[in-house]
Amino acid sequence: MKNSKFVLEKLSKIFEQGLITSKDLGSEILSILKSKRDEVVFKMKLTSKDEFEILLKRVENIEKKLSKIEQKNKKKIKRVKKS
């Protein structure tokens, strides 16, 4: 009985260590893949979705301001031609 208990304890320890190791291995592989993805994104100079939306809003604001300035210039040109 003592021998079987000893063997079962050793087997359970080995099994437990194997589970812990496999979880660590899985998380390590995920972290490696994420870092590689980040490197590729950095090399390609891509922006995140949030940054893209901010830049898009800035461009829209600039386009609105430009169209207002163009309208003012057209009005000034029309006034000069009439007088």
C-alpha cells in the first residue's frame, strides 16, 4: 500500500508539472506571436483603429475649413467683377 501511494504521489506530481508547463508554453507562444505581429505592424507603419479615426476627423475638419475659405474667395471674386 505504501509503495502504491508513493507511486501515485510521484505520478500526480509529474502530471501537475506537465499541466503547468503546457500552460506556460501556450502563454509563451502567444506572447511571442503577439510581439512578432507588433513588429510587423511597426515596420509597415500602420496605425491603430483609434488613431485612424482621429486622423479621419482631422482631415474632415480641414476639408470643411478649406471649403469655407473657397466659398469666401468666390464671393469676393464675384463682388469685384460686379463693381
